[in-house]
Amino acid sequence: QEHAYPADELMPLTCRGRVRGQEPSRGDVDDALGKFSLTLIDTLDTLVVLNKSKEFEEAVKKVIKDVNLDNDIVVSVFETNIRVLGGLLGGHSVAIMLKEKGEYMQWYNGELLHMAKELGYKLLPAFNTTSGLPYPRVNLKFGVRHPEARTGTETDTCTACAGTLILEFAALSRFTGTSIFEEYARKALDFIWEKRQRSSNLVGVTINIHTGDWVRKDSGVGAGIDSYYEYLLKAYVLLGDDSFLERFNTHYDAIMRYISQPPLLLDVHIHKPMLNARTWMDSLLAFFPGLQVLKGDIRPAIETHEMLYQVIKKHNFLPEAFTTDFRVHWAQHPLRPEFAESTYFLYKATGDPYYLEVGKTLIENLNKYARVPCGFAAMKDVRTGSHEDRMDSFFLAEMFKYLYLLFADKEDMVFDIEDYIFTTEAHLLPLWLSTTNQTVSKKNTTTEYTELDDSNFDWTCPNTQILFPNDPMFAQSIREPLKNVVDKSCPRGISRAEESLGSGPKPPLRARDFMASNPEHLEILKKMGVSLIHLKDGRVQLVQHAVQAASSLDAEDGLRFMQEMIELSSQQQKEQQLPPRAVQIVSHPFFGRVVLTAGPAQFGMDLSKHKAGTRGFVATIKPYNGCSEITNPEAVKEKIALMQRGQCMFAEKARNIQKAGAIGGIVIDDNEGSSSDTAPLFQMAGDGKNTDDITIPMLFLFNKEGNIILDAIREYEAVEVLLSDKAKDRATIFKGKMIPNYIIDSNLEMENMDQKSSENDSHKQNSEEATSASQDVGVVSEEPEEGENSDITEPDSLTPAHADSDSVSISNQDSYVPGTDEASAPEPACTQGDHQPQEQKTETESNSKVNWDNKVQPMESILADWNEDIEAFEMMEKDEL
């Protein structure tokens, strides 16, 4: 209300409202914004849950007075339904409840319901398709096919987008007596059911709204499908139609048969459900344990929830996606509420106080890492703790609601929450709607159900006291085997002693031990069928011919050696990419709550080796570009210098400010509007000379992040920042210093994290020492005399990122080409930073690039090509079947 109203969302870092069209486009994410005060509407019933009835009454008056639903703007049908239509209906539900109680809302006469009906009619044009599936977007003023609508050309929609309408549309029909809304939502659900893959009873992620063909044929319980399953079960609860329960049970049997691999939930192909479609999971599947509680299948709910909690304890938040060995796949976290939702339902089901501790951890992490002066900021990277200028409406609509209900006693509530069902946006719809205005005949349109021998279908909508009485030991006994599942997932390499079993022949040559100058090693290579060729540019090429090996066992050793070389090459290339760094504003009124993502430098202080980082007040240098001697050294001395990108090399800027007495430097991009939200990070390269003389840390901020610091200087003058490898706990930042009373953080967990991180860094360093620093390894697919001077683009070729004079390239010319999953690699370091590297650029200030070898294609690019080819081949094979 203070910083953003009447905008749709709050931008918590810049303390202003996000108005669509006035901020850089974020793509599909902005389709939720319709210039209709989204966050206010989405949060209406949350105010009543929090016992803020007076504030709710004022908020309803604002919505009625100020909100316009007739804007010429294209919005997502799905998001507008669950957030705005659902918010209006939830607000209406609690408004009439408060009016009946006689203290508040006595003036209310269904105004929110009238707005909901108006919005419902504005969404109906999206259903004008032959299938009954809605278009994914609609213009609030002009509909879909109107010349000025700017939409209506789409052909695909996600399953959840078309299948998450029945609760809101049916409630609107039941409240108003107008049946058309429920009819349209039912028709869409019926069509999806008929188009399910009959042999597996699974549905795909994306479907053609005109033909009903599956566009994406992978299936899971996360993004793109999640709330379709949720609404089948909840539609049965709210509307009492058995067909919805039968459909849900059929799908649930398929999910538990194919997708559920306790405690994991992995996507599969709908035509080949025994084949996993990917090796990572997205955070939206965190809702599923809560749905399983409603279903009554408590054991797998506890297992999956515990696995997710272990991931959260490792990263503080649930990453947007993480791999099956629990490493970060997508590092963002937009403050999603699904895990808190499942925590609430599990506590309601089991009464186990363990889930109160889980909720306490969530609240502490939000206050410690996400809270900023103007609200709560989404995490741009859970590994560094950097923020994004974003606070989605669902954070207040769902997260606050579920966390409050988790700890609330019955006397804390002004109404009985058991009389309502939660929509997927946690809006409240009264259960008495099941017997009101039944304008749609309850005929069973579901056909061809599979006979399922599964007694747990009798558990749906269970009496919890019978199925799982409030016995904490019940849930604990299920959780216990999973408490270390994340920590134990890091693979361990096989030691030499284990390999040779303490006796027998000498173990084969390992790639990490190989030296091209060692005659004994060259003899072993020859025995394994591996030839070594010296190229004209100084590199050394390895080529294997299995038929030239001394024996079949030697050929196997040679194949493993080549695979290890591929792994070493990939590892070395990754080591050249530095992770992002953090700039944390620690002065008043920020106190460490604002964290900006910063690009690292290939010179100067290595912040990863200086855990305390560099802390100091910032000062703008003169000249601002830092390309000549600093003329205001008295203002820069013992401070962190701010300068603009351009006109000279980064290293030259660093030398100039270091000479002026600066203790660090921040280079701000001169490209207006650039942001780490939309551009990949890049590393500041040196100037091609020895940069050992630069000892201060240097970081790079894009224009948007840099302006946050510049704006702070204009408003508060003295601004203090911390340059570090990752964001620090505020208790650590202010250790030994005066700290405001309202910043109260526990430092114990952070100390444990730092200790664990330190141990893992040591582990990683030991692993890296096993790699020969003098060798750069790659693979080429052609004979050297034919391919050494040409770019190599074949999908089965691997090449180093750059080549030194003593580099090694390898080639396997036989029919078998090793894949990365099969290679025997050096023992990996299981650290918090050991994830897929974020895309980065390496640039010099004069836009020159590091002297990479442009004759060869980067190894990671080739490996990605391999994987794409394999997936394409599998898809072709599947389509033919």
C-alpha cells in the first residue's frame, strides 16, 4: 500500500510498484499483470485469515472503488483465473461470512461477486475453440479474435493452464446461478481426459488447443501439469461429482506406478512411461505431498516432503529446479509457497511437531535472507544469496496464509477454516457450494476407467484419526531413513586400493596421472591402442583404435582412459568459469538485506579465498571512467570505488583506483537498462599482461543493479557495502558492531553452513590437484592432417575451450563414442557451489575477448549437442511407435 498501490506488484529493492509497460519486459511472467491491482485482490482473504478484518474491509472498498477490469491489455487466462477471479471469489466468500457475524462488512452487497462475474465474461472468449480448451491469453477489452486483441494466434497451451479452471468457474456459477462458466470449465476437463495416453493414463505438458495433439509428451507432477491433478480431486470435494474422483484415482495410480520413485518424482514419457524424460525436478512439485495428504496416501507424502526439506536445508530455499543428486539446476527462487502448503497439510494430518520446526525454519530463512526494507525479495541465486527486484502476489496470497495457519490455534481464527477448500492460489471457497445452484446435471461423462486394484482409493477424504492418528512416531519412522539423503548423494570415486583389491597386476594408467613427456606412459598408451600425435600448433592429439590394442582388456582400459580424458577436459573448462559474486549493502537502512548479483574479475583478490570479503563505504571516482589518474584520491582512499564501464581496460581501472588508495572497486555498466535479470553474467578479463600487481577485489554490476547503489548514495550519502563470494548472514556482518533491535538473527546455522562450505572447498581443491595443470584436454573427431586447421562442428566431436603449447586433444575414431554419463571421472567435489555453471561472458573493457582458440568448439557445447541429438532420436523413435 505504501510503496506500490495501485500497481499490480511491489518491486521490493527499488521500493516502487511494477506497472506493465513501464518496466523492461520479463516475457510470459508479465502475463499475470493486468493493471488491476493484482496483489491487493490476491491478498484479500489472507487479511481475514490473519484476523485483520478491519484492514480487509478497507481493502475491499479500495478494490470496488479503484480497480478497472476493462483494460486494453493481454493477460494469461490461467493466472487471471487463479489470482484475480479466485481472489475476488475468496474475498466475497469471507465478506459474506463476516457480514453474517454482524461486526464487519454490514454495508457489503455482493460488489466483489459482481466484479468476479464481469471478469468471468471477459475470460469466456478464450474458450472459442473447437476443442473447448481455452486460448492461453485473452485481451480484457477486446477478447481473442478481435483485430485489436493482439492475441488469438496461439496453438498450444499447458495442461494445467486448461485444466485449472473448474473450482473458480464452478464457484462463480454456483454463487451467481449462471451455469455457463461451470459448463465451459467442465468441457475443457472432459477434453483433456479423453486425450490422455490410454496405455499409461498420463497426460503431457503441452497440448494443441485445436487438434488435441500432445505437443510436449513428457509427464510429471510439476510445472505445466501440477494443478490439473489438484483440481480433479478438489472438484470432487467441492462439487461432489464422482467422475472427478474416478479420473483423479486413475491418474494417481499411473503417477505412483511410473513417476513416483520415492522420494523422487521424475518426469517420464507418456508413451514410454518406464523411460525418464529428464534427470531434474522443478520446485512446483512441492505441492504434491499436500495433495497426497488430501488423497490420504500419507507415507509417500512424508517421504517426498522430507527429501525437499533436506534440499532446503542445503540451499536455504528450494531452487527452481534441482537434479536427482540434489544439485542446483535452476538457481532462482521466487518465494514459492508450495512447500509451506505441504508442510501445513502434513502437520494437520499427523500432529507431528516436527513440521512446526520445518515452518520455523522457513520463517527464519525468509527473514534472514529474503527480507529487504520494502518487503521480501525473490532470490536470484540461492547459491550466492543475491536478490531479484520481484515479489509476486502469490507470496502474500499463499505463503503468509499457510505459515500463519501452521502455527495458529483455533481461537486465533475468526472462522472455521475446515468449512472451506483452498484453490491452487490458496483462496477460500465454502464447501456449501456443493449443494447450491446445481445448474449442471451431474452425469458421469467419464468413460473407459481402468480397473484398479488399489485399496488406497478408499482413503480419499479420510478420517485422519483412523488412518494416521496424531502419533509423531509414525511420521518420524518414515522420515528417519531419508534424513541424510541429500548429503549422501554426492558420488565417491573409487580409490586405487579398492581398484586393485590390494594385489594382482598394476592398475591401468589413469588420465589424471598421464604425462605426455613420460616414456613409460607412452608405452602404456600404445598397448591400449592409443596413439599420440604432435600437432604443428604445439598441441598433442590422442587417437584410439581399439583394434590396435594388445588385448581386449587393454582395449577396455584404453576406452576408459579416453573417457576420463573427456571428463578432465570438461572439468578444466568449468574451472575456468568463476561463479557470480555478491555486493551486499550493509549500511542504514538496508543492514545487509539488499544483495546484488555481481560479475567476477579474472584478476585481483579472489573473494572465494577471503571469506570475510571486503567491506567499506563507496565513493564515486573522478574521472568516472577511471581510465586516468584519479583526481579525488582523498575521497577514494580506504573506500570502495565506483566507476563506469568504458574507454579502457578493466585492469587499467583497477590499477588507477588501487594507486589512489581504494580497497576495492565496482564497475557499473554504461549500457542503459542492462540487468542481471535479462543478461548473462560475464567475467572481467585482464589486459593480456601480468596482473599480479592488482591486489584489490573488482566486481561488475549491470546498469540496473548499479543504479540501486547510486540511488542509495543520493538519498543517504554514506553507503557501506560488502564485496564477497556470497551473501553473509546479517548477524555475521554486524558481529561486534551496533545492530538495530529489529534485526534479530541466529548465527548458528550460518556458522554451520560456512564450516561445511569450507570443508567442501577443501575437498574440491584436493580433487583439482589431481588434474595436471599443464594439460588442456579435448577430443576431435577427424584425423589431424585433415582437421587441425578447420572448425569442428560435428555433434560427436569434443574440443577444448582453448589450447596452450602443451595441450592434449584426444580422438576416439572407432564406432563407440563414450558419453558423459558412462565416463569414469575423478572424484567430484560435493560443494554448495558445485552446480551447473551459470552462463557467463568474459569480456575486456575494449570489447576484446580472451584469446580463446577459435578453431575448436567448446566441450560443454558439444556435450549439450550430444544430449539434444539423443533426446531427438528418442522422440523420433517414440513418435514412430
